[in-house]
Amino acid sequence: MINCQIVNSHGHVDHVSANGQFKEPVYLHEKDFGLCKQHTSSEFRKGSIENAKAYMDYATGQIRNILPNDFDEEANLELGTGNIVPVKEGDVFNLGGITLKIVEVPGHTTGSIDLIYEEENWLYAGDAMGSFLWLFC
């Protein structure tokens, strides 16, 4: 049986905001701990919730609430960072025949990481690759 591992490729809100729902460790490069704390703060969550309540659907031009009907705003505001645990270049997750190795890829954020699936030579790239890239110095 493979144990579940939760690994954040970086500390932006769209990657870390659900961490507080898990009791298990959530792995993140320590260089993104501060960013994670900022993006999971109650103040940041309030802004995200307000944005979701007035989401612009660019395909239709309609503004609508995209939150689920049973969304618990108060519970969401209190989720926090979760049990974040630092990872670094070269750390390995052994998932019983599947080996995932951490590779640091600073650029999108200072603590961005990718995972190499060593047995198949695959790269899980998170937001380190895409149609656009935010670069920070």
C-alpha cells in the first residue's frame, strides 16, 4: 500500500490553501514558508473569498459566485498553513517502488520545487513550466 504524501510545488495560494484540511505533514521548500504563511492568512483568505463571490466568467461576461453552496467561510478563515515540513534538493520520497526526488527550481517562487519520478524519468513540474512564468529575484 502506498501512503499518501502531500507535496506543494511552491507557496502560492492555489497550491497551499487546502493544507490546513490535512493532519498529515505537508511538504514545502523552506524558502516558501513565509509565502505560504502569507497566502494562508485570514486576511489573504478573505480577499480570495471575496474574489470568488464576484468571479468574472470571461467566456460569458457574467459575474457570479463560484463558491460551493455548503462553503463554510469561518472554517476556511481558520485553516492556517497546515503541518508544513521542509524539503530540499535531493530529498527523496520512497512510495514503495516509486521514488520521487526533490529538485529545486527557483524562479516562479524562490522555493519552487519539482519532483522527478526516477524509475520512469518523468518530471512533475508544478508551475515551473507553463504558458507564462512569473520570475522573482
